[in-house]
Amino acid sequence: MNVSVRNAVLGVIGLIAIVLVAIYLMRPANVAKTKADAHDDHGGAVELSDAKIAATGIELVKVASGTLRDTLALNGVVTPNQEMLVQVTPRFPGVVTEIRKRVGDRVEKGEVIAKIESNQSLTVYEIKAAISGTVIERQVALGEYASEQKAAFTIADLSSVWVDLAISRRDLTRTKMGDVILIESGDGSSPIEAKLSYISPVSNADTQSVLARAVVANDPIRLRPGLFVTARLVLQAKEAPLVVKLSALQTIENRTVVFVRNGNKFEPRDVELGDRDAEHVEVLFGLVEGDIYAAKNSFVIKAELAKGSAAHEH
């Protein structure tokens, strides 16, 4: 083979080798680009059906204005409203011959709740409810001797109850009649708002606290006498143009985000926050009024987003 032919063959072989090396070197970059493109297509959004939203307990709320409250945490107990409670006492002593109502039963004013045979006349007379309400106590039993000296039934109208709160001596100077309190009912619903209507002029020597009371509308019944409750006394209130629930906040790569629903997808929105209280936080930037966001169980969406990101990395 002459020199010119050999050089030409070597040149072709060299060119082929260069092309193969270039293809090999470009392959990882292409693969990485494909993965990046797939992640970009995902866009950081999570698609959830209405059924899954309901199943996971995600709460959807619209971004709106709200009130931020500086509050003082208090403990208390629910008691019957003594102004809407009566004790039914037999008119004459005698033996109980019939009982028609038991503790927890609803009664109407004038309804017969028991019958007693008088010791004096040996005739049977009726005991009737003095008010409409609920029987919260019964002190007689069938066949038992009932006296006019002792109440047979206690009936309370539970559409209004008292919430008695303990105010520590250090907080007395910050508390006054008419202050708003927010009462947690324990049923998962929004707090019940009421106002302090009474502050005792004397203190409890054992607890070094003062009794403060609120008369609370309770129809439908959310507060039951005997239950302990927590409440927040509002010390200061501030109106904010946009607020979201604290439970909506999530952290992704050291960024604070709120998941906003767009169509059938949830998108993480970076937010700048302002003042906050025990339930809400002011949003200064990142959301607009009317945006629908995941207010409760938003961690479910964050978990789904993390699973999607992990899948794109493989």
C-alpha cells in the first residue's frame, strides 16, 4: 500500500473515532437534559383529584382579609346559665308513683315529668316542668319518698351557658368587662366568640386568681356544662388585607410556601409574611385575594411533590 492511500485510510479511521468519542461525551449531557426537561414539565405542581382531597382531609380556603389578634390564653369550665335554670320541687310530700323524664331528656314548659301520691290527701298529683330545657339532675326515684324540702328535678335551658375563666393576678390589669374572648369548643369548628360580662370583685385564695365570666349563646349546643375549655382573651386586634391559616405554611428548600390550587393542580407559591397570631398570618407578597389554598393537611401535598421529584431523579 503506498503512502498516500495509507494516510487516507488513517484519516478516515481518525475521523470515525472522533465522532464516536463526541457521541459518547454528549450522551450524559443529553440524559441530564432529558431529566431536567421532565422536571420542568412537572413545574413543581401536584395533581390531586377531588376524591383524594376529601380522603386526605385537605381543607380548601380562599385568601381574604382577616383580623390578627394578640391574645392571652385562659382555662375555664362550662356551667349552666343560672338565670336559665330552675329546680322543680314537689308541692306536697309523698311517694313517687311515676317518672317520665330522666337526666338528658328534653322537656317543654308545662310538660308532666313525674307523679307523686300525696301523704296528706292520698291523691296523685303531677309535677310539671317550669321551663323548656334539658333535665340535668334528678333527685328522686320510683317508689321513693319525695319531700317539698328537696328539689326533685333540675332543668336548664342550655341554649345559653356560662363560661367561667380564671384570671391570674398578674393579668388582672389587662382584663376588663366587655373584652372579647375566643372559646375553643373542641369540635374542630371555629372558636366561639363572646364577651366578658362579669369579673368577680374577690379572688380565690387557693389559686390566687379571679373569676371572669362570659354568657355564651349555645344553640346549637357546642358547649356542655362540666367540660373544661380553653379560651383566648383578645388584648389587641389588627386588620390585615390578606391572611392565611398558619397550618397552610410549608417549607421547601428553605423557602416558605403556600400550596395554591390552579385547576386540578396545587402549585407552591413563595410568600413573604408579616404579623401573625395563634391561627393566622399576614401575607405581604405571593398571594392575591381569592386564591384558593390548602389550609389544612397541606403536608400531604408537600409529600406528593417530594415523591414526584424523587421519581424524576431516577
